[in-house]
Amino acid sequence: MTDQAVDTGGVRVSVDGQFLGRTRELKGLLADIERAGLDTISGKKAPRARVLLIAGRPGSGRTSLAEELVRQVADRYGDGVLRARLSEPDGTPVPVDSVARDLLTALEQPTPAGAAEDDLTAALREALADRKVLLLLDDAATAEQVDALLPETPDCLVVAVSAGPLTGISDVRPCTLGGLDTKSAVEVLSRHAGSVRITVDPRAAEGLVEECQAQPAALMLAGGWLAARPKAAVADLAKQLHAELDEDTAGTPLARVFRLAHAALPTPAARILRLLSLAPAGLVDPHTASALAGCSVSGARTTLDDLVALGLLRAVESPLPQYEVPGCLHPLLKALTEVHDRAAELQLARARMLERTVRLLQSCRAITETDSAQAREKLLGMPRSLRFPNPRAAADWLLIRRPALLAAARLAVADGELDTLARRLMSQLVRAMVAHFGTQAAAGDLYGIHGMVLDVAERRNLPRERSAALLNLGDLDARTGRTREALARYRAALDAGREANDPYATGRAMESVGGAHLELGDYDRAADWFGRALAQRLARDERADAARLYGRIGAAHTFAGRYGEAQRNWRAAVAGHRRVGDVGAHARALSELARVQEYAGRPEESLHTCQEAVEWARRAEDVRLQAALHLRLADTLEHLGDSAAARLHRGAAERMLGEELPEGEPEPEESPAER
């Protein structure tokens, strides 16, 4: 298994790939891995993975220490390293089910859409039971989050990063971080500010370290401030920070250095920096920054690179230009927006960002519709900066930006003031994911998106949208075997469709209710609901749908053993498909009619119908159906005593399928309920 990485939002103490300081803490953590746990001391077998806790305030370098620990011991865990972040940049805890789903995906395990948290965490524990994995859980908000994700095997190790203790988890090994040692702190400052000024005035450097309380994040910002001002003395910065302390005794060193760094920025760059607090999941690309600030994409990227050089932003390793707002700076940025930016300006920035995201998603989906002249024309009408060169580039963008796109949808729904944009965003996100990944592969994300659509529809009293969301959620429930939950969704969708006076929604809901009853084995109710849907289709002269529903009613009667009713409905389906000219559906309906006739004890009629179905399948160029029909003809002829003719049909089936089929093992067919 490959090393799975998720953005962590901490501040790194490493400079140019070299880890600095924390020698004592790292030595203690390494020793804790080898130390016997309380269960072992008492003679019991350890039931769960050992948990090492690295505790410290944001900006203390806690994530960097965790990453260095992982780097040093990763080779002991043959099944790799998993990483997950348990808090959003604004401190909101990430739902455990979402984390468990991402970890299961990294382990290449199935994650049924809509599965409950307990089911997902149980599946995760089962997947880790026979593995030797190192699990890094960054920015844990509560002990409950960590506890729910703990592997139930002592062969795994969990490294948790948090602001405080994880009370409630037994035998946790805590490592509480303060400031760096003076030598390491000066080295961090020197690497960012340049060594000359530090070397010529070591006392001033030590004074600046003291003003920053040797906190890595504050030192990095101080170094960035000095690097941008080659003529400024280290002592001058220390004095300014001390003056800030006199004015604001409650301010942390990081807050004081950050205020100085922000105040020194050009006005446009300072505004962009503040608006990055609105970036979903703290992830920024040039388009996001451009939309938030209302500037060009190239100008935004230049500013983002400048902010990286100052230590105010971090570049993310990615095929596309992408940046991350350090978690320790997010609350400081948010506080600055409340002081410098009006609420209306912030709302406008959010709206611009959502609108840009909608247009990018439209472009992302349109690039896949190469056969559509309308889609090509729409794509050419978009600005060049919004276009993708090819479908592969669009799919890569969608995959890389997926966390930010999902976070944008969540934030838009939570905002409550931009519901129209939120609905457009979610609609385009669903279409883009289906176009590039497929419904099945994207089912987990789609379930969450449809749930958010339902929230907006209920909040705004939009029955048509509520019905559509319920139908989509019901379909996903049905695909994952939660048929009763799907049935409840479909009934609620039917009520919403009737409220909206939407015939499509009501017809679709009635048919789906029938399908759920069919899956549950209640064939009478299934036939009844299919009949209601059929009546509506006939009233609206929707012939193709009516023909399909005749077949579904026939399938319900077939399963119930009412072969007379089943034959009547399948004949109606055959006639309906013939009238609308659907050759393939006509052939399949004849195939099912032949099956029912065989069940009813009429092999001669079945033989005749099956032969007719073969001809229609040939016209439809459905080779698989032709082969299945030849196999059925062979079985029927053997039943009638004509073995020679049976061998001919079986041989024809084998040639069509391109492989030898064992005697008496016909090619499996799709059941009527699956159509």
C-alpha cells in the first residue's frame, strides 16, 4: 500500500527538508513506541493500537514533529502510512464517517454510499485487523474522534496531534510541546531571514527568539519579514514586537508577528491574504484567489507565490498550482476580515468564488461531451483561462480539487444566503463527477451532495428539488442494499412531487416504490405501484415508458407465480416496444415472454417465441442476448426430446460468446427485476 497523504494544516519546523530541534521530544516518542503498555505490564494482551499524542498550540510545530516521527519509523509498518485531518481550518471537527470513508478509500476497501458512521468505522477496524499500518491523525478536536478510528490490533501505531489531552483514551503517550531550544530557534530564523544579520548580531537574534517565545510559526513569519527587508536590523523587529506586547498583553507571539507582516503588505496583497480565510478547506488555487479578490488569475498567482515566500502561505505538492492556509493563521485571518472588510464585501467575494467554481465545473463536464456540437460551442464561448485542454486534464483537476469542491458546497449550504448559487454548484458538481468518475465510483460523494440539496430544498420550501433529491438518495440507498430506507425516501419523494404538481417526479417515484416492494418480495404491492405509474404514463401518452412498465408488472407477476397475468403484461410490453420502434427492448421483452411460457408449462409456445426473439435480437445486434436465447432454445429442445437441434443451438451460443460453455450451464441472464 502506498503512503496516503492528506493536507494537515500545521506549521512545519523543517527548513529545506531538514528537521530542526525537538531532539528530546523525538527521543521520548521513539522510546514510547518500545515501552510496554499498561495491558502488557498487567499480563494482558494489548487489544488496540498504541496511541502517541503530540499536544501543542497551533504554530508550535506539532505536525512537523509528527511527520518527522512518521518518517523515522515508517519502515517498521509494512502496510504503509495513512494520514487524516480531523478538523477543518476554522476548527470545526470533521465528521468521523467522512474520515473513515477516506481512509477506507485509501485502503482500496468498499465504502457504501450513505453507510452509517458505526458501519464505516467497523469496516475500517476490520480492514486494519490484519495489517501493520501507521495512522497519523492530525488536528484532533476530541478524544471521541480518535477513539472511533483506533485499529483493534497492537500491530498498528496511531500518532495523534491535538491542542490538548485526549481524556478517555487509555494508555495514551503524551508529548507536550513548548518552544524550540534557543539554538534550533535561531537556526530557523537564520534559514528564513538569511544568516548574515543573525551572525553579526547573535544577541539581537536571541532577543527576537525570546520575543517569539521560540515558537516555530512566529519565527518563520519573523524570518520572512526580515527577508523582505534586507536593510532592517534584527533588533528593530524585536523592538517592534516588544512594543506590540506592551499594547496588547493578551496577544500571542504569533499574533503579534502576523499583524506586523500583514501591515507591511501592499494593500491588494493584504486584501487577498485576508480573503483567503474564505477558501474552502483552507485550500487555494489561483482561480479561487482571483475570484475572491476580483483580480486576474495571473496576478493572483503572483501574489500567492509572494505570500509563500513570506511564510504566510504554504505551497502544496501537486501537479496543479495549489496552496494551503496554515491552520494556525486561519483564526488570525478571520479576525482581520472582521476589522478591515465589510460583511457585504465578504459576501460578494463568496459569491464570486462560487460562481467561478460553477463555471469551472461546467467546463470540466463540457470537455467530456465531444460529440455534442452545443457543448463544444458553449466551451468555446468560455474565457480561455476557464477551459481545460483535454478530458484527462479536467479529470485530474476534479480529483485534485475534490476536497475543496466538496467543502465549497458545504460552506455554501451552511451560509444560507447564497442558496441559488449553492444549488447550481451542487448540480454542476454532480454532473462533473458522474461524467468523469461514473455514478458508482462517486456514489459516496454524491450521497452527501444530494443530502445537502435536500437541506436547501427543505429550507427554501422547494418541493420539486426536494423530490429530486429524495429520489436520488433513494436510488443510492437501493444500490447499497438499504431497500427499506430507499422505500421511505421514494414515498417522501412521491409526496413532494405531488405537492409540486410534477408528473415526472410522481411517476418516477411511483415506479421506484414498486421497485422497492419488488426487491422486498412484496409482489402484490409492487404490481399495484407499477400499475399506478403505468396509468399516469398512458394518460400522458408516454408510450416507451408505458411499454417498460408493462414489463415490470409482468416481472412482478412472474415472481409471484401468476403466469397468466405475467404473459398478458409481457405481450403488452412486446407490442408497446414494437410500436415505438425499440428493437432491442422488443427482443428482450420477447425473451422474457418465452421464459414465462416455459415456467407456465408451455414449451412449444416458448420455443416459437424464443425463435422470434432470436431474430429480433439479431436485428438489434445484441450478441449476448442472442447467445442466451440460443442456450434457452437448446434447453427447451432437450426437454422436448430433440437433442440434435439442442446441440446446434448450444454450438451457436458458444461461437457467439467466443468460449466453450460447459454442458448444461447456460449463460446467466439479467433477471426482470434488474431491468
